[in-house]
Amino acid sequence: MNQSFNLARFGRLLRKHTAEHVMSYALGAGVLLGGMLAVMGFLTYMGGGLSHDQQEILFTLFLLAAGTFFATTVLAEYGTGSRAALALMLPASQLEKYLVAWVFSLPVFLAIFVADFYLVDWLMISLSSEPDTVASVFHTEMLTSLGGVFLVVHGVALLGSISFRRQQFIKTGFLLFAAMVVLVVVNYQVLSAMVGPELRMSLPFTSVNLNNSPSVSLPEAKSRLLLLPLLALVPLLWAAAYARLTEKQL
């Protein structure tokens, strides 16, 4: 029998994890649904409806916030204390334990999140005084840009869930915020040195905004290439989270 991965053993571990956490995950999905209803309902009431742009912005914000929170919890049980001892004693390899967390925090989470969002979105559009169509987030631009950012955020959150012993979400969120601030400042300084005082604030991987001039941006095909270095971080972050899990011992 393969000591690193065995499909039957992985299946048993997956079923055990599902049975133990199905109620808490269902409760979390309900809380997410309620939060979406509250926020999107308020915006619909105030504005008479939700435009396609508003729907995409809300989808992005909810996805990043909820995805980060959930991913920072899936490996927290391997941290310290009695829960860690019980989790580490399970008759399964570290790789199988890691894959269970990965499956629930990425494909399972995405499936539930998309279902929740579209249910609320459809309901809000149906109740709008100025009905519009439900926006599709499954177009190329959205999938490439948001998908790349979400995968990086997921990798950082997964690493944070096993690296920090307590308050994983808060500490990981602070780490992400600090990294974003540093990236924005470095990006602005580099562009300022290249363009000069005509530069306005420009975010990384977006168009360059100039005073009294149209914005400058790369063609869409080339702009997507800028995401490749970002996507290269994803497997490294996943591997780092797995490496941290293998270091955990009784």
C-alpha cells in the first residue's frame, strides 16, 4: 500500500471529515447566504436594482472575503492542543489530510459560493423595481483576473491556517493587506520613475492613468501575461502549506 496516498484511505478520510463538519459547513453557508441577502438587499432597496458592474463587484468582494475566511480554518485543527493531537493521530498520510482540506477549501467552497450568490442575485433581480438580467461572472476577463487573484489569496490563506496557531484569519488578513500596500507603493514608485510627475495613482496589473491624458494600457492578450508571475506563486504557496503540515508532530 502506498504510504503517501491511497485512494480508498483518502475516501474514508474524506467521508469522515464530511460527516464531522457537515453541520458547521451548512451553518457557514447559511450565514454567507444571509450576509449576501442583507448587503445586496440593502443596495437593491437603495438603488432600485443592481447593475451588471455592481453584481460583479459584489461577487468579487464576497468571494475574496469568504474564501479567505474559510481557507484559514481548514488546517487550523492541526495547530496545537488536543484537537491537533487527535487530528495528527488519524490513520492517514499528511498528504491525504492536506488534500481533504484543499478539496473543501477550493472546489467545494467555490461550488457552494457560486450557488449562494446566484440564488441571492436572482432573488434581488426579481424583486427590483427596475429589473435587469443576472450578470454572468463566467467570462474570460473575469475568470482570468479574479481567478488568478483568488488562487493566490487561497494559497496564502491555506498557508496562514497552518502557520499561525491562533487568530488565523486576522493574522492572514493583515499579512495580505500589508503585502498589497507594499505592492501598490512599489508599483507606483517604479511607474513614477518611468513616467514622471504626470502619473496618477495606478494599481498593479491595471492601466496607467495620467493627468489630462487618456489612460495607457496593454492589449488584452498581453495584459493577461502579467498574471503569469502571480499564478506561478500558487503551486509554491500550496506546497509551502503542505510542507508546514508535514512538520506538525505529536
